[in-house]
Amino acid sequence: MAEAAIELIGINKSFGAVRANRDINLQIAPGTIHGIIGENGAGKSTLMSILYGFYQADSGEIRVNGKPTAIRSSNDAIAVGIGMVHQHFMLVENFTVLENVILGAEGEALLKSSISKARSELRRLEREYGLEVDPDAVIEELPVGLQQRVEILKALYRGAEILILDEPTGVLTPAEADHLFRILGQLKQQGKTVVLITHKLREIMAITDTVSVMRQGTMVATRKTAETTVEELAELMVGRRVLLRVEKGEAKPGDVKLSVRNLSVKDSRGVVMVDDVSFDVRAGEIVGIAGVAGNGQSELIETIAGTRRATSGTVTLDDRPIDVTGNADPAELRDRGLAHVPEDRHHVGLVLAFEEYENSILGYHDKPEYLKGPFLNIDAIRNDARDKIEKYDIRPADCRLKTANFSGGNQQKIVLAREIEQDPGVLIVGQPTRGVDVGAIEFIHKRLIAMRDQGKAVLLISVELDEIRSLSDRILVMFAGRVVGERDGEASEGELGLLMAGVEGKEAAE
């Protein structure tokens, strides 16, 4: 039997009082795709960061191809054939693809000679693994799917035989994710070993040979993928049975809370991103907007929330206009009962350098319950934050922790708790479960359904078609900035997929 490509023996890692990894044992067979799953904060990324040399284990042993190996830095990992594609890409945005690939691995005294050799090697890698990308393209001008290919090319250029991918589909559209899976399959056929860190069970079932499950820093199970089920893996991840389908009763729509009429929006280049869009959202219903990323959904909700200007059209909230073409003020809209969970929690929803309790009132800090005279009432704010932490199961349960130190799913809960607990009449939610594990997804979905049942109006944007179909009472599909169809929540995935591709009307319904 071949030696394991990777063997981890008794790995332990603590950060202060938090034990991120506890006595981890793991074997990864060569030439396979091995999935590692677990809830946000289960210790997956920490374990892989130890393997790649970003962290050093407090105790334990790493073996690569059967040999005990000390990995004290990423250079050590690269030297033994380990490459890693991080969840947040490590690219220089104003460099070209080729410059990023060779950065730190130039290998020649003369840079011109190094670049020439790198260009030839890059072409070979592109052909061999189906990773086509323009070597002279500037990174910031590439879509995220192509940026990810550059990260994979970087690793292969450095001789990686073992490739670690951390939440690789978190920023990809479904079509981009499917293409990534084809690339991973090609890598496997070429004898590479792939370690896939994810929380998406459908991806695990579709692409992996073996899957290991982590929970609260421990390795609780390893299964052959063909011999397990989504239900078993979900239960192993969370430690209890998980509802994988959204349970909801019939919607009882009431009065129109949010009305959009003939709305058009241009981006900074003058390109029309939202083109003459009209719709209503009523109290007691969830309206989902489906579409491939980049078809105007982001610009639409940013305009309604007051963070982007429209070129024409009207929006009314409770029959009162929002000045979307002029000086719409997000703070005023919050006061009027419109809450917004932005798509990008890192850059828009949170200040990562703030402590959790500070983010828990961001935008609502001038409310009387958070003030003592003209000053913030810090004790009241912290007590309020602790209540939200308990109610939303935010982990770790520490309101004094820097928000950057929470996992992505728990950061999302911080934003949702802040907005939902203000009891808004209208909630706009962008990508509510992006980067969120299965247990937190169940929790977030239940919260959104509860808001609907309390008579709130919910406008939902998601690139996850399953999520749109499960939660929405009505579904609008956007393509090239326009609403090309409206369906009820029972619409099939195929029908919606055709509309998302721009196939309109009867043709999509057939």
C-alpha cells in the first residue's frame, strides 16, 4: 500500500484559552481528492495553516510521503511539494498574471530571462490542466473565477504535488464552481493530491473520494464519500440532526412595504447595471432575486439601501419616497425601518478591527438605549451584545473579541443579529449564507422565515439557487440588468436556470 501523501499525528494547537485543534490524526491518500468539513470555527483552516507553515503546532508530527517533516514556514511547505489556495486570494492586484505567478520564485539573476522561462512554463501548465488565463492580464481586471485559477497556477508553478484549497467556491458563481471541479478532477487524473476545505455538503458529495469531519477542534469521523450521505455528514458536523430543507407555511402577503418603479443605475464607468426595473415587496413575504453574479443584483440592493445613486426611477418605503437619484441617507432609512445586510460583510457590514460589541450596534449607536447623556453607555451596549451572542449562538461567546478573530459564519451572525434585532419593517439581505456552515445556514433561514411570519417584508439576493427556491414566496430573475421573469417559489431549478441565462418567457417555462 502506498504511503500517505500527508499524515498528521496528534496535532494540537491553542490560541490562548481557545483550543483550535485537539489531538488531530489524519491520513490523506496520494492521487485523491480529500474533503475536510466542519462548522465555522471547527478548526479546519487552522489545521491546514499548520500544514502550510503559517502556524506551528504546539505538539504532534507531520509526515509527507511517509517522511517526518518540519514545516516552519510556507517556504518549507513549498519545498516538500505543498501548495495552498487561500479563501481570500494572496495576489498583487495591480500586477499581471505572469508577474503574480513568478513573484518570489524568479529563480534567475536576470529578470527578463526568468519571465521568458515562466511564460513558457505557464503555457504548459495551462494546456495540461485546463487553466487558461491571459498571462498579461492585470489581476484587478479579472473576475474572481480567473483570479482563483491564477492562485492554482502559482502553486503548480512552484511544483506543488499536494494542493490545499480553503473554501474555494465561497466567491464563485455555480458555473465557476463547476469549472473549478473539472480542473480539480484533471489535477487528480495527473496524480496530484487535492485537499478541499469546505462546509458545502453538495460539493463534498460531488467531487471528493474521502471526507473527514471536524467538530469543535477534533476529528470526529472519516468516511469514503460513496459510503456516506449528506444527512450523516451534517449530523456529524453539528452533533445533532439538521434540517436540510426549509420548513415554512403559506405566506400571507399584506400591504406593499417597498415599491420600485422604472429604476435604472449606472456604474462608475457609465455602464447600465440596472435597466428599468420595477417590483413590489409586501409585508409578510420573501421576494428573492436570482441571477448569476454581475447581472445587476448588487447595484439594485445598494441603490435601495441608499449606498449607491440611481440614474432614474423611484423607490418608496411605506408610501414615502426614497431619494435614490439624489441624497438618500442610509441612516435615515434605518430610522424609517429599512435594515440592510450587505453582501460584503468584511468591507461594508463590519469594521474588523472593532470588538464584537462595537460592531453589534454599528449604525444604531445613536439610539437612546445605547446612550448615557451625550456619551455611549458601554455597559448597556456590552450587555445587549451578550444577549445577541446568546440568541444567535455566536461563537466564541465573547463580546470583547476583535471581530476579525471570528469565523466567517459567526461574523455573518453578528451582522444579522444587529439588523434583525432592530425589528425593521423591511429587511434587505444580500448573500445571507455566503461562507456559512450547514448549522448556521439552518439557523439563518429560520430567522428569515420568522421575520416573514411576523409580517416583515424581506428582499433576498443570493447566487445560491437552492436558497432562493427554498426561502422565496416569489422569485424575480435578473439578466443583464433587467428582470426577465417572475416565478413562484415552486419554480424548477431548470426553469430558473434558463431565465438566468437570458432565455425569457414561454421558452423558459417549457
